[in-house]
Amino acid sequence: MPSIEEKFKALATDNAPGQETRQQAGNIDELMRGDFLEGIPVDFSHGDVDAFTPTPGSLDQFLAGVEVGGQQAYTEYRGALSIRKQLSKSLEEFTGAPVIADEGLIITTGTQGALFLAIASTVSAGDKVAIVQPDYFANRKLVQFFDGVIIPVQLQYMNNGQSAGLDLAQLRGAFEEGAKVFIFSNPNNPTGVVYAADEVQEIANLADEFGAVVIADQLYSRLRYDDATYTHLRAVTKQPNNVVTIMGPSKTESLSGYRLGVAFGGPQIIERMEKLQAIVSLRAAGYNQAVLRTWFNEPEGWMAERVRLHQVIRNDLISVFQTAGLETRVPQAGSYLFPQLPTLSIEFNDFVRLLRHQAKVIVTPGTEFSPHSAASIRLNFSQDHKAAIAAAHRIVEMVNIYR
């Protein structure tokens, strides 16, 4: 079993998206003084809430929460019941399965907090856990931190077809090998693929057959393009108490700064999550919880316009990379691109650093999401349109220099 020093070293938070930049300088322009390629600095490691402003009325709801005072500041550990009741109706309508406001729903400190609580509530030392590769980097790191044993399941995402490309035979093998938990994001982070209905159904069938818990991260399930069909796992499973669904108003609504998330599912797991949250952070910030009243209650047409604007940026970035011969799957949802780079004359990590210093572009290395993605970079394209396209051209220019 790894030592405590080894466990914290494995978290590698110094290399988390954008963290190196924020550690070294509060002003991105100060860090990115490179004069090799001119252009506006662009940090693709996260979405730009200045380019895409938060949901209308979110600040008003926050201030209203402050006005309420102590009652809003010190809610139940799992969040204010009045807000959970409102959310349960919206989430039930969105996902197509019942959400129990008082027993089956918890408000957390961001979806990252929900993920931590869900994994901590279902994974013990030695437990085998099936994880998709590539997928959100925290899945792997948290399972390792809690001394779980990872069984990887590959996602062949470059087919650009209707199927996400999950190796379902590997998933069955993982369950046969003893995996008690399966963790995946849908839409997938970092590739933007949406699992087809038959894939989601087979995931549910396998989990039901083996009695496994499934943690489904659906953070970007509202930001879908080209009328992409979306199937919610919790709506097709025969054992809904074994499914934990994680969502929240974050990148899609530009509300990341409020650190709000929700998890909903079986009462037993949600109760465990609440007990753990009670000793980790007590609750999601009380005043911030009030902002959830705007979630799923945006002005008419607001979400459709947000999707449209993101799709325009997605299409233009794809055009830049594909014209340059960089293989890139067209994401069906979310705000991430995951292009593959050609063989370079320098080490990949050196190239990522040179992008930052010489081209004023920050990207996240693909190795954060899978050891098989050493030639990929992740870009969050929720950015100023003009700046993002210019930055993409600088990436291509740097690739051509260091081929």
C-alpha cells in the first residue's frame, strides 16, 4: 500500500489544468511574455466566464440569499430543502427518472466535490474500479488516493461516428474481474463524445447483472450539438439505487465561480455523501446555493443561443485543425476538443511549455486523461471566438515548427 507521501504525490495537482500558470503569476500576461508569436493570450485549460457571462439573474439570487441571512447561510448539510425540491422537479424532467428531494439529492461544492464524495462513499482500499480511458483526470486520481485498484476500459473515440466507441467487452471483463464501481463521464471529458443509446443501455445491463455502482458524470449534458440524442443511465437501469448522477451549473452556464454541484441517486449513497460532506466542508456555501434557483430556469432561448455560439466556435476550430492535418474528433457535446498532434522533434511536455511561452497558449496535456493520450492536448473552447481561432492558428504554426 502506498505511503501518505506517495498518495499525495500521485494527485499531481501542480499539473492540473491551468494550475501551473495560476501558481506562478496572478496576471496571465506577466507569465506569457513570449515574443515568438504575437497574439492575445488564451488559456484553453478552462472556460472564459468573461467571454460567456453567467446566467441572467444569478447575482440577484446570490444577493437574495445573503438577505435571507442565517437561514440560508446554515442550511442542512445536503443543502436547503426548498432548493432541492425545486431542483428535483427540473432534474426529474431532464433525466426521465424520479429524483427524491429529501433523501436522494445533495448539493455539493461543485461537481468536483460531488465526485470526491461519491467515490469516497463507494470505494474502499483494495476495491476494483472500472474507469474509462480517456476520461476526466480526477476519476483516476481519486480512486488511487482511496487505494482502489483501477481496471481501465478503453474508449476508441476517433471513429467520428454515432457510437462513443466504448469497449463493452472490456467493461464486462472488468466486472467479471470483480469491479464494484464503474466511473464515466457522458458527454466524455475530454473528447466530447456522447454515448449512444445502445451503449448506455448495455452499461446499465452489465452494472445491473453484476450489482455494481455506477457514478455518471453528466456535467455537460445540456450543451449538445446537432440535436445529439442523449440517454440518461438512471432512466434505463433496473437498479436506480446503484447509480449516482453528477451534474451542476458550471461551464455551460458560466457559473463555475460559485462552486455548485449536485448528486442524485440511491438514498443510502447520498446519505453517506452527506455525512462525509459534513466533516469536509459542512455544506455547499449557503449563499451560493441560492444561485441554483436560476438553473434550468434561464430566460427563453438563452440556452439555445449559448449552444449555437459554442457550436460556431467548435466548427471553426475543427476547420483550423483538420485543414492542418491534425486528427480531431468532432465533439457532440461539451466545450472540449482533444486533437492529436503528429510526431514532434521535441518532448511533448516541452512542446506544451513552449506553447505557453512562445505562442501564449495554455493547453492541458492529454496524459492527464489517459496514459494512451500522450500525443493529444485538450482545449476548452468556451472562449472569445476571435481569440480562440487566432490561438488555434498559433498552435498549428508551433506544430509545423517542431514537427
